[in-house]
Amino acid sequence: MTRLSVAGVTAMLLFASMSGQTSGQTRTVTDAEVMRVHRSTLLIDTHNDVPSRTVEGFDIGARGNTTGHTDIARLKEGGVGAQFFAVYVAASYVNGNRSANRTLQMIDTVRHDIVGRYSNDFMLATSAKDIEEAHRRGKIAALMGIEGGHAIEDSLRLLRDYYDLGVRYMTLTHSNTNNWADSSGDIDDAKVKHHNGLTDFGKQVVREMNRLGMMVDISHVADKTFWDALEVSRAPIFASHSSSRALANHARNMTDEMIVALAKKGGVVQVNFYCGFISQKFRDNDAADTRALDARMAKETAGKNLSEPDRQILSEKLRKEMNLSRASLADVVDHIEHIRKIAGIDAIGLGGDFDGVSCTPAGLDDVSKYPNLTRALLEKGYSAEDIRKIYGGNFLRVMRAVETAAGK
Ligand SMILES: [Zn+2]
């Protein structure tokens, strides 16, 4: 009964916020309201690449850090309740079969350099219940998601090992097609051997993920891989960091048809904040901007051997100095708004991709800036209940459904 009346109230609020939106009004919101609503959320961001820095020695607990997008102080300032840390394995590790080695090193940096070193601030979480428990204890829940299905080196045994070490999602591909799944990153490259989506083994991977209770993440995959995964998976699937292709025409983003089908199966799209995925204007200027930026980067890095994360940080700094295109907080709101219109409020989440990109939207520059998004959504007429769903409620629902489907 209580559930029913809560749903009824939610429906009314949704209706109110939608009618507010169609009239184009923005309402005035006080700082106190922003902070009250923001604090009432359990903010779960499902993609952050700071482990690619900590594995190189970066100290996530160092005070006064101004480089990159993520450190403990800024996570707290941003009110982040749970963070999925990306166990990112670059495609280059496929050469010489070093993917598993890299995966284990990345898992270690999350467990050792982040959670182990700062156990007063983080709690390793491997379930929806853990996330809520960490939140109750006033700690940030730390979770792991593998980025790039080649991490399992075509072995279900390795997949099970990673699950046992705490990994709770895996993107079936990164930007490289692997031996069992096509990627959006090279789908137009005739030199790459494609499979028309998932191979039979790829379907087995999805089934084994279902059996284990590991979430199937379709960010980065080719469209046909998405449709195959959606069909094969017994549990809802999700996109840990993808946005809308209708608004920004990039193959990494999801078409309306894909978003609606994902939502119908109970899944969620965790909106990515990368400028190139959320702003068509950024995309239209990208060729010229990249030429200018590359020339400047070549000059600045001559004779230096910068790591990939350090290159990203430098590139972002130069982009700002040179006044090249960026996206804005309003672009992120547009993607949220679009997904809500086509698939409903229950289909939206957040996967910022911080420290994985060289351009973040003005106003959402790093993990400390999440309250700005809360303000923007309140101004648009979103209710506190809507915001709690977007920030973590929807994701927790999907994670629980995946656990239930695995009998956990
Ligand atoms: Zn990614």
C-alpha cells in the first residue's frame, strides 16, 4: 500500500515537472534547497578512470590537488556516495597477451592504493547492500568495473576470478573489437575482423555474467553487440557511461531505439559527461580544434615521455588556454531531459567518465561539482525524488535485479 501511494506521488511530481518543462520556465532555487536535496541523494557515479593515475603513483588522498578530476577531498565536496573505479585495460595489452596482467594490476590499485590506503574514507562494496551500508557509515563505497572484455583473455575462468576479486561490471568491449564482441570504436574499419555482434562464446560470457551477478555493460560496444546482449541477458543490462546519439552523433552514444529497448528491460543509461559525447557543437568544431591542439601538444611534449593520464591532463589545460570548444552543464541536462522524454525517469543515471577524458563540461569540471547539476535539475523543475532516482536510485534497482537474477 505504502509503495502504491509513493508511486502515485512520484507520478504526480513527474507530471508537474514535465508540465513545468514544456512551458520553458526555470524556477528560482536557493543554495539551501540545493544542498538539502543533494545531501538526500545517494550519488552513485558508475565510471571514473582515476585508477589509471593511481596505478602510476598518483596519491588520491593528497591535499590541495589541482590536477585531474578526482581526489578524496573533491569526492566529498561533490557528495559522491559511491564510485565505480574503472579497471581499464587498453587495447594495446592484447599484444603479447598482457591483458590479464594489466587487469590484475588495475584491480590491485583500486584495492591497495585507494581502498586499502584510505580505509577511513572508502569501503570496498560488491553489492547494492554494501553501497547502502558504506553510505550509512559515512564512507564512499568503492566499486570496480572492468573496461574492455579482452581483459578475460577469452576465458570464463578469468571472468570468475575477477568476480571473486570484487569486479561487478564489465564493458563487453573497449574501443577495440575483441575475439567475441564487436566494438563501436572500430566497426567501420574493414581491416578488423568483425563478428556481427556477439559470437557464441560472447553469448556464453553474457550468460556467465548473469549467473555470477556481474552487470553487463554495453558502453563502447557496436550496435549489433548491444542488441545481441539485450536479447541474451536474463538480467537487465546497462550503459555505465554513454549518452544520447540523437543529441550528439557519436557511435559511442545510444540511439533512441536502443535507449527505449534498454529501459523496457529494466536497464539504465548512465550519462557520460565527455564534451565529445554531449555537445554536437563541440563535435562540429572538433576536427579544427584537434589540429590546433595536436600541434600545440607536440610542441609542449617534445622530448618528454608522458603517461596517457598526464597527456590527458595537459591536453585539457591547453584546450582551456587556447579557448577551444567545450561543452556545458546545460548539455548534460539536455541529455538527461532527452532520455526522460523517450524512456522515462527510471532509465537515467550518471557515469561522468572523470579522469578518462580531456574535456569536461564547464560547470561540471570535476567530481566536486555535482551540486551544480542538482541546482540545474531543480531549476528545470525536477523533483527531489526524480533527482534521487537519477543519482543512484535507478542504478541500485538495476544492480539488485542483476543480483536477484543470479540468486544472490
Ligand atoms: Zn570508456
